[in-house]
Amino acid sequence: MFVAKDPKFTVRSKWLDIEILCCGIFLTLALVGGKARAGITEKAIDQDIEARQLQILKRQSRNPYPKSGFWHYENLATGTYWLNENNHKADAALLDAQEKYYLKEKDEFHWHAYLLERIYFLYSSQSEYFPGRMSDAAEKAVLEMLWDWSSENCNRQLASLDRVWWVWGSENHHLQAWVSFWGAAQIFKNHPDYKNKKYSDGSTPSQLAKAFDRYFKKFLSERAMEGLLVEVASPTYAKYSLNTLYNIADFADDPVLKERASMFLDLYWADWSIEQINSIRGGSRHRCYPGNSSNVEAPNRGQSWLLFGIGIKSPHPGDICAATTFWRPSPVVVALATDWNGRGKYAYVTKRPGLDARNASKSKQFKIGARKAFGTYNLDPNGGSIRRYSWCTPDFVMGMTMVAPIPWERWSRISSQNRWNGIIFSGSDTARIFTRRFKPEKGSVYNAEWGVQNKGVMILQRLRDAKSATGQRIWFSKSLKRVKVDGWVFVEAPNAYAAVRIVNGTGRWNVDLSAEHHEGRGKTDLGEWLDLDDPFSPIVFEVASKENFSGFKAFQENILSNVLTLKGARCDYESLFYKTKLSLFTNAKHTPLVDGSPVNFTPRKTYDSPFIQQEEKITIKYLDMEEVYDFENSK
């Protein structure tokens, strides 16, 4: 692996050597390609990941977040051991965590186990990285917690290869628990005090370590080829799922598994990169709660700051693995992430998993601890019925999850819960327009709407077959200039214009209320709602860059000259600027049309854009750089 001498990142590893080699090649290409490419190269080379990681780790050592609780002690220990200063405080933190919180939170221990495993992998007497920074007592405490929890809850059935599409509870819960099972078995298989012990089903640590290696090799391969994760772009949950995977990329001793984890992370960040503007990811979101998650937040901004220098400094425990990872993104991914102004205008069409292979919401397999309310989702491995479409420009990103109008029970709830469709604009972190239903008294909204999009034009409509949905509303950020003309709401953003039209009836403006936010929290002064009088009316959106028009008035005149009709159940809208005609059937009995052709909700390619393409292999490319990933035949 590598030899660690100094906590302040002066160590060299094979991963850093590879990074330097790649950047050297990258620099050569840039010199050939001219000044513009050289500028992108400098950003890719001068990543300063180590320095940014160190900022977070110093913060965690000296002022750990949160102020109390299990995570407080874990983050304190992670940062303090890394700095190799006052290690006795980190030892005391882990002992306190065991004494004060383990038994209380044993049924929620999957939130913590993989973090404790990272501490053990990095700092224990058995570590290949910073060995011996933990005291014997602290090491013993971590081992006792991991064994008590995993030996009781883990078994070979959970690593069955025919269950890689089963999800326990939700995607982020599943990955936290399963990666924790994987990590515990890796630790115990070589530990003299544990390697001969037996799990509750009679398995040895070595047997389970091999089983979970096989499981994750298949899991990562199939998820990569079929659309990555289900909780797409969730501001709340995506960070937890991603956080776990750095453990596999860093600590797997199976070379194929290690490679697949690294490729998966590259693909995840490439997928993120081509939909974001300055770290604000556009496109549709799944499991995006009402309130701050919808109005102001964006997924993975803490980790994107660590890896690419764009985003926010985050001390959140959901980002702490990225703060200590040795994994590095490929130069092509770095270039995609940092050059959002240079990528141009393009469509990104993907097929995402989300259909349930059966009605698994009532099943109760895989009970872990007292989590008896957690059943499993049995996802359809072939996906289908989701065409996730994003129109990406340097000035805005418009996106929606285009779905077939099927009963809500057909979807896994982690796919259909609180889907977010709308537009983000450059120039402001909060500049966005999107649709939302009223917050239910209890729970969330599922399978709320459908629609059709082509380029910067879309029609959305609330589905009648939605669960827990009431009303339909449109959010407008206060950072956007807004005027109303002939039934259209026209919006001026820093670098784009937008137009919104309620097709049937009108709407009423309302302020934002904390009661409409998830858990009643978050800012309420960021925007206003336009509530539809007819919640099932189609809504037309069109957005274009300012550079295409002489001014705001010219954009308005262009929109007002477009043809919009609602005849019976058919709504047609024709955009002169984009030269496209969209048709949506409000009774949801016919497939929407784009320029007269039915939408294919199950595209042939899982990824289809100028920068990510999928055939038998997945190709990521930008400028003169290219990575080709073969998840089926890793070597």
C-alpha cells in the first residue's frame, strides 16, 4: 500500500504517484491543445485535495461537529489521530462513545460502524497507514462494538449474490449497514483474537469477508451499468451512500473490488459533474424533502469541495470519509467538474433504477437490530420506466424524471418519494424554479407528477395516481426578477430568461411557511409559491440563455408568439426558439410526444451525453482525455 510517516499529508503513496503520472500526461495534452486547455489542466493538477482535507480534520480535532453524541466522538477521534497530536483525547473519545452511546444506539449502529472501521483501518496497531496511534484500550473498544453488533446481525444470507438488488430500508441505510458488515469481516478475518470466532449463523470472519467481497464486486458492477443509485441527487441522503464507498476503495485487499470501487466513484462524480454549475447540481432529484433541501441545498457539496475545490466546507459526518480518503478522481473527471463554463450546451439522458420487482414495501426480510419497521425493496435489475432528462448549459440546468404513468405501488418508495423537477440558474446558489405539492401531515408524497421535456422546454402535470399528494405549486426564488404578462410568469435570472405558464386556470401567490418544511426547519424568506387553482393543470416551462435574445422584452415576445393549446386531454406546446413541439395527455392514457414521436421511457443506453456514453463499457471523456471502464471484466 504505502508508508505513512507524517500526518500532514507529506507521505507519498502509489495512488499519489499515479495521480502525478496522470497529471503529467494531462499537462502534455494541454500544451498541445492551447491556452484554454492549459487553464483546465492547471485546475486538474493543482487539486490541493490534501490541504482541503487537512482543514476539515483540524476542525474536527479542535471543534468537532456535532457538539455532542456518537458522531462528535468519532469525528474528534478521526481528526485528532490524523494530526497525531493529543492522541489521548481521541482515545478517551472512543471509550466515551462506547460507554455513553453504543447500547443506546445499537439499533442505529449502521450510522457509525463504517466510521469506526475507518478509524481502525487508519490508526490501529494493525493499520498499514498510521499504525499504533490508537491506544490498546481504544482499539479494544472499537473491536468490541463492531463484533457485538456484526456477529449478531450479519450472516451469509445478506451477502447472497442473488440479492444485490435488494435494499434494506432505504439505499443509504443499506449501504451504511452492508459496507459496515464488509468492513467488520475484513478486520476480524486477520485479527488473532477474532479470526476463529463465529457469527450467529456459524460463519467465520474469513468466510464472510470473501462473501461480501463477491457481493460488492457484483453490486458495484450492476449498479454502474444500470444507472448508479436510486436516491438520485438527494441532498439529504446521497452523501451517506457515497461516504461509505470510500472505505471499499481505500481498504479492500481484493484488487478487482478495489478497482471497481474506484471506477464507480469516478463514474458517480462524472455523472454529478456534467449536471452541476459551480457545485449546484441540476436535474431531477429523488427523495428531496420540502424546505431547505429543495430551496437552497444541493447534493454532495461538502465532498465536491474536498475533491474539486468547489462547494462548501462541510464538517458533517456524512462527508468525513472523503476527508480522509486516499482515492483521487481521474483527471478527466476533475476537468468535467471544474470547467462547467466550457462544457457547452447538451442533453444528458439516463436510465435509472427505481421499479420494484414486486410489491416489496410490505415485506419484512433483513431485520437488523430492532429495525422491524424496515422491510426491503426488491428492485428490478433491468430498470425501466424512467427516462431522466437534463438540458445542461453554463447558464442554467433544466431537468425532470420522465416516468411512465404507472400505479405508485410499482415504484420503490426510495425512487418515487419527493421527486424534484425544475431549473437551477447560474449566478446564485438559490436561484431555482421547481414544482412541489403541499407537505402531508404525516410522511411524504410519492409518484407525484409526470411530464415531457426536450432541451429547455418541458410540460409537467400532477398525476392523479399519486400517494399523499395535495395541490400543486411552483416555487420561484426571490433572487429572480419576475413579471406577469398575458397569463405567463416571466423570470430574469443572472444569465438566463424563463417563462412559466399554468395552462388551465390561474394561481395564487403565497409566502413560504416553516410548517411546509421537512421537520419544520429551514429558511422561509428565500422565495414564494404560486399555488395552482387546478392542481391537475399542465404547466409549461421554457428557459433560454440571455445571449440568444436582445433583452427581456425580446424573450417575452418570442414566448408569446408560441402556440399553446389544450384540446380535451391533449396539451400541445410548440417552441419557436428550440424548434420543438411537446404533447402531454392529461388523462395519462397516452405516451407523451416529442415532435410527434412517443417518448421512450426505457432508453437503450444507460448513459447518453457528449461526456458519458455506455455500450458494453462506459466511457468518460472530455477534451483529449478519456477513461474506458469495463465493470464486467475488471482485472
